[in-house]
Amino acid sequence: MGRHTRAVSTAPLPEKAADTSAEQAWPVRVLSMKIADYVDKMSALWVEGQVVQINKRANTAYLVLRDPDVDMSLSVSISVHALAAMGTPMVEGARVVLQAKPSFWTKRGTLSLDARQIRPVGVGDLLARIEILKQRLAAEGLFDDDRKRALPFIPRTVGLITGRASAAEKDVVENARRRWPSVQFAVREVAVQGANTVTEVSEALRELDADRSVDVIIIARGGGAAEELLPFSNEALLRAVANAVTPIISAIGHDIDTPLLDHVADWRASTPTDAGKRVVPDAAEEHHRLEQLAGRARHALRHRIGHERQLVAAQRSRPVMADPTALVRRHQEQVTALRGRASERLLARLHRASDQVGHLASQVRALSPQSTLERGYAVVQHPDGRIVMDQADLSPDDLLRVRVARGDFGVRTVGRGSETTAPYAGAPR
């Protein structure tokens, strides 16, 4: 009674995918059957790819057909009789076109191809397609010189992408170290032939390009048939090289081999040996060049010193340099004369000022009260220091102070005007 039960819908399932909803969803089996029905309605078609795996079981051969430009593949089944009708043995890495009918296995939800015919793609057809790709990439500007990056003069580390235990690796490393013994390599050994070439080379390229200590990358492979070098004209690999940040050297095959990688890379080496010589400078040549530059520098320095010595000698031969104090003496005489004139004018000015001071002093002495006293006059003062200006201010028997030229003395009044019998105070003595 306590269990929750889910109501089972008895409504019919939608016929179209657009009519499904969260409430009316297709079961997985229905979706698989719908896809199978849709695939079954497709007509037989021709498809191109690269065979990367072959398995034969009784009368049926099972192939894995891979797109050479992207990491995508499909399973293919074909009768061994149709496979034998190719005329040439099927090998992994071969490029083929086949006529097949798509089929969808509902139990696993996988798409496969049921092939009826299979044909190898000839080298001529592949080269024609490469030429079309070359024109398209050139139109996009992937081959332009202004995209080429300069190679470093002395790289810290050289990235090398090459075959496993290949002669190309030996040629690059030995020739580079013969020229510059301290050069360091980061080697990535990959497949340089077959179905996995593009994938492994591209992955190694991305790894080395992300390493900031790697200053240049060499992609090297020895010579071979034209079809063996086809992976180095693969569009996916070419675009990976074009998008790389690190400068790249292409060293594929011999001088006559020109895969499209040669056009996209920043520098093309005719052979792996040539790449080893180009990636680093020759230490002996650089040492010789340094000696030459040092000799030229010494010669230029000696020439410059000699020229400067001539200039110094010419300057010392001038009269002013023969007697360096002559110019100073002339100015010294002018300064001495100016100082003499200044002293004379200052003395004259002082004499005139002294006369003026003496004259003013005489005037001051003549006008001073002391001078008046010396002529016989006296100054009469009240006890409080007031000067007697009017006899009305005096009373009989007042004590007064009389100041004369040489000292002072006290007097006492005895009367006013004609009443007084004492000498007139303030009259000349």
C-alpha cells in the first residue's frame, strides 16, 4: 500500500522526432530503429579514405577506413572476392575509394559500410589532388614569404620530429653537433610512413611548440616513393604547421622531393643533413669571423688614435698652447688696471665724504646749545628742570639752577624786574 506506482502511458509513441517531448520520449530501441530505417533508405555511394586496419575472417574482410585529414574512421565489411578484384594486394596505409551501402547496427548503435567494390587511388590521382590543395592553400596565403619566421642564430634547444631509430635523426644530430657541439635536442620519434603519420607528427609538433625552451623545430624524414611522402602534404598537418608559434624547418626526402610541407614551413632543407647544418652556426667559422672582426676593430682603433694624436699635436703647435699663460696675463693686466681705478675712485669718494662730514660737524657745533653757552650765555631752570622763559613764572626767593659753558650753580631770586639787585640771569657774562 505504501509503494508509489508509476502510471504507464498507453498513448501511442510519436512518429517524428520533432513530436517527442519529456512526457512522450522515444525508448533507445525506437531511436535505433528509426536511425536504421533512415540509413537503409540511403543509396549506395562512393567514399574515399585510408585503410588503417585489415582483418580477414573466412569469406569477409573487415577494414577500418580513416579520413586522412581528421581523426575519424568507419568500419567496412567487404567480401574477400571483391577485395581480391583490386588486382594489387591491400596494405595498411593505402588510399582507396569504395562503393558501399551504409548500415546501422541497432544493438550497438554503430554505423558501418557494406562495401561492394573497392579500388586503389593511384599516385597520379593523389598528386593531382595535392596540386589542387596546393593552389587552394597558396590562395589563402599560407605560402607567403611575409609569414616566414626567422630562424634563431643559436637555439637553446632544437626540437626534432623524425622516425624511430632513423638515419634522418642521425644525419641531423651529428651534423649539427659537428658544427656546434653544445647544441641540445628534444627528439620525438614518430611514424613517418603509414596511416598514423599525420596523427603522430601533429601531436609531436603540438608538444614541442608548447615547450618554451624549444626555439626551432625540424621535421625530418629520409627519401622514399612519392606515395610514402604523401602524409607531409596532408592538409591537417599543413595547417598545424602554419599555426605553430615556433619556427619550423622542413627536411623531407631529397632535394627533388617537394611535399607541401616545404612551402608552409619557415625554411626548407634539401635533406636532413642540410637541416643539421642550417639549424646552428659553424663554431669554427664564427671563431674565424670573430678574429676578423677583432682585427678590423684593432685597425680602426689604431687609426682613430693616430688621427686624434695628430689633432692634439696641431693644437699644441698653436702660439696660445706654446705659452698658455699669455692669454691669462692679458686678462690679469686688465683686472689689475680696473682694480687700481676702482681704488682711486673709492679714495676720492671717501675724501669728499670726509670733507662733507667735517663741514656738517662744524655746522652742528655752531648750532649746538653748548656753543651758545661758550659765547657767555646761560640756561636757567626751575628745580623740576623746566627752563625759565618768563619772569612772571618767578617768585622772590625761588631757587633756580643756572647752567653755563663749564658747569652749573644755584641762585635764588630776590625780586622782579627793577626790584632785583642781582645780575640779570641769562645775560652774557
